[in-house]
Amino acid sequence: MKKLIFTLLAASIVACTPKVNDLATSMPIETNIDLVNVKNDMVHVSVDPGRFTAESINFYIPKTVPGTYSNNDYGQFIENLTAYDYNNKPLQATSVDVNTWKIDNATQLDRIEYDVNDSFDTEGEVEDPVFSPAGSNIEANKDFFLNLHMFVGYFDNLKEQSYLLHFKHPSGFEASTSLHKATTKTQEANTDTFLANRYFEVTDNPIMYSKPDSQTFSVNDIEVTLSVYSPNKVYSAVSIKNEMEKMMKAQKTFLGDINSTKTYNILLFLGAMEKGDPTGFGALEHHTSTTVVLPETMPKEDMVKTMTDVVSHEFFHIVTPLTVHSEEIQYFDYNNPKMSEHLWMYEGVTEYFANLFQINQGLIDEQDFYDRIATKIQNSKRYNDSLSFTKMSKNVLVEPYKDQYANVYEKGALIGMCLDIIIREESNGEKGILWLMKQLSREYGMDKSFKDDELFDKIVSLTYPEVRTFFNTYVIGDTPIPYDEFLNKAGLTFHTEEKETGFFLNGQIPYIDVNPQNNEIFVRKTALNSSMKALGLKSGDIIKSVNGTEFTMENIRNVIIGSMSWQPETDINMVINRDGEELTLKGKVGSPSIEVDKITKMETTTPQQDTLREAWLKG
């Protein structure tokens, strides 16, 4: 209630009354973002913080933001930053680092102005690009996909100050966002004003401006809005609304009484797969919305399946870390971040729920669920399986741990599965990890965090001693998890078998990738199929030619399509570069196959195993 009163008061101060107290500590920070006068894919931003009493002040653009678990230096996209005094004359603004500017004579500071580049255009030009759903797209009169941490900064000691965000937009464009609109007495045409109670709300509420293409539906007591930008109109919001509504209703049924929002926005950007389009496909969670970036070229069946997987994952983040989280997240430091040791929960349990709810609610069958778990077991083996998961999590921003981050979606989800099975077994099927997360949600919440080193004690106090043993051995400790032991409890057996693949593709997953810096095609770091191994290929090899045809970005599609008609006796001649040395590999194509993990029901099970399995999957 306090925040609401403050919100209305802040808006009225600007709109209705002259400035009585113009101190920065008393006024909302006013930010103007111009989406009309776009130049070279850059938008102009002006920030008016109010009057400072300090002689110098720092202005920041985040180095990292919650949910990304990487240092992206968003200040790299800022150009022409200039500070102005009350006489409209430039003040000295010194670049301290890529994300920080020091303003001298700050008592005279009236405003800061700068231009912002988009990140989508740079993804093919840099070695470590910004993950697309955390980035931005600026296309004049077409689309503006805006994660606001790239456009709006903060000042020393003012992160808790409110913001008024003014967007000047092209005629006919509408905003898709969870931000709350604020009305002002002098509202201009084609200008929207939004209010954020503090800087966190700025970064937590992305916005997409485009010609309107949205659908709204109700999921119990949550109003969900799906907004789509599809440049070639391949998809529309209405074309996938029914599938999204079915999926999210199943999620809400699965979650039961967990409810931390009354509204939720899905911002879907579909890339045309042309130059300047995004390549980092996936999604990024926020408290009341998610940004999703996918290729427009995906077939409808694949689009729906991918949206189901990624959107459900992001929506489940309303449980953790958005509701259940540590102090490191509650008081997030954008430019000197301290990481929590509980990525196993924030990302792992969330990913586990995104799969479990589908079998629980009948969206997939049991074998499909088992196959997903088997794939995660296999994928987890690509990472260091003898590394403490909490140590990796705490140090995920630095080497050598940051290269292990993606294992949170594999082993992290499997940690959630094993905990679920332990709690189900010890409670005779009555409780599971969803029950545990509900208990933690009641104990903590959006505004109450836990101390990072106290969470395991809290969980054990709510559950069983066996959970302590599991944490100490497999999560805090560095012992690989014996998955077969946990699966056997539920009457399942774990084994390997051979699966046919293509030469360059395993289903839709490629064995090769393209270096965006030089367009060289290389063999990915993954388990290779039998034919690649027989030929002598290794991960990291750069493929120069295949059977006399140069292997380039221009003809990669033709070569891959041609490989689909290769027969086992087809000769293959491949020129590669390995560690600077050119090699020629020759052999037969053979019958490409790969060893895959497989989970199936045991031929004979006990009543106890059947009961546990039923409680685990359907309870």
C-alpha cells in the first residue's frame, strides 16, 4: 500500500505542481527515450535525476543483471554520453570503466544525454555476445525490443528512487510491457509514460514497441498477454495463443496456490535469420514477464514445443528465484555482483518443474519424460561431473566455472529430480519438491530473502536427514550422482543403446557450428557420431571442404542437405584445420550412430516402486 501511495504522489509531483523540493533524493528520476528520431540503429536517451548536493557523482549502466549469470558490460552500447548543467552547457563526464561515468561539479548537473546501440546487430561480430533475450533490437518504424537495463542507468545511492520513463514512439505503435502507465497533465501525443518504484523495476520490466499483435487470456486469476513480432508475418499472437493458454493453465494447475502475480506478459521476438538478426535463442525471466527470442523459420510443431519448454521454464521462475531467493539476489549489485551458491535451485529446480509438470498434467507421456531425463543425464556428462555445484554457482562469473554454467539446466534439473524422489520416498509419496518449494515460499517471499549459507539447514529442517546426506555428498560435495540408484527406487532402469543419426545432424541438433567472428565452420564440443569418429574428426576441427566443395556459410545448407542422401559405402574426403595444421581425412560414410542413455521401466517391479513412481509423476 505504501508503494502505491508513493507512486501516485510521485506522478502528481511532476504533473500537477511546481518543484518545491527538487533534490535528487526527493524527486523521481525522469528518463526520456526517443524511438522516433532513430539514427544508425541508435536511440537517444535523456536522464534528469534532480539536484545533487555532492560535488561528484557516478552514473552507471549495469555490468550484469539478474537471471543472466554473466558479465555483459551493457555500457559498451552507450555512445556520445554528455552531462549538461542548468545553462545547457557540457560538464566534465569521465569514463571510469566501460559501465561507469564520473560527473564532476555534480551540484550543477541538470541531465545526462547519450545514444544507445542495439545488441542484435553485434551478435555475429563478437566472440561473447549478449544473450539475445537480455539484449535489444532497434529497427526504425518496425520494432523496438528493449531490455531497459541497456537504456536506463542509475546514480550513486539512488537505486531505490522512483523512475518516470517517457517513451516517444512512432504513430500506430503500442507498448507491450508489465510496467504501470502513469498519466501526466501535459501528456504528448504518441508518448507513453511509465512508472517504476525503484531501479530494479526498470530492469525487471522489458518493453516491446511495434504494430500491435497481442492476445490476452486468463489463467485462473492471472491475466496473461502474449505479444508477437514476426517480421514476415509467419506467426501471429492468435496463431499460438491456444497452445500457450493450454500450457500455462496446466502450469497453474500444477503449482496450485503458489501465486505471486496477477498479470504476466510474454514478449516474443521472431528473427528472420538474416544479417543483424539475433542468434541467441531462448528466454529470460522477470517477475511478471518473460522475453523470448526464436527464429521465425521454425515449423509450427517445433515452435509450439519450444515455446512450451522455454516459456514454462521462465514462468516457473515466479517460484524461484523471484519468490524464494537469497540476499545476493534481493540486494543485487549490478556492477559488482555477488553470486549465490544455489543455482541448483534457481535454474535447476525451475528446469525440472518445466519438464515434470508436462507429465504431471498429461501434456507428454511417461516415455517422453524418461527420454528427457536420459538426455539431461547424457548432456551433464559433457561438463565436470566432479565439481561442487555450490562452488561452481558461487563463482559462475569467472573461469573456469563460467564454462560450467549451462550444466544448471542439465545436472541442476537432475538434482531437483533426485531430491523429489528422496522426499517422496521418505514421506510415503505425500510430499515432494513442489511441496518443499511451497513451504519455502511461505517462509520467505518476494520481499524477504534468506542468508545464502542457511538454506540447506532450512530445507533439512523441513524434510529428512537423507536430504542432508544428498546435499553434502552430491551438491556441496564433488561426488557424481549415481542416477541409476535413484531411478531404481521408482522401478526404472538406466542403460545405453545405439541410435541412428545423420552425419552432420543428430535430429535437429547439429554436430557443427559457425564462428561468428570469421564464419569458419567447426565441429562442436559434443559427443560425435560413429562415422565422424571413424573418419578421424575431433571437436574443434575447422572443416574447410567436403568432397572437393568448399565448406562455407554460403553453401553449408546445400552440403548438409546433400549429406542426407549419402549411403554407407559413399566415399568422403574432408579437408580440415586442426590447431593450425591442414589435414585431409578420407573414409567411408558408414552408418552414423551415437550411444544414447535410455530409461525404461523394469520388467518386474515391486508395489513400493510402483507407488513411488506414481506419486513422483502424478502426485
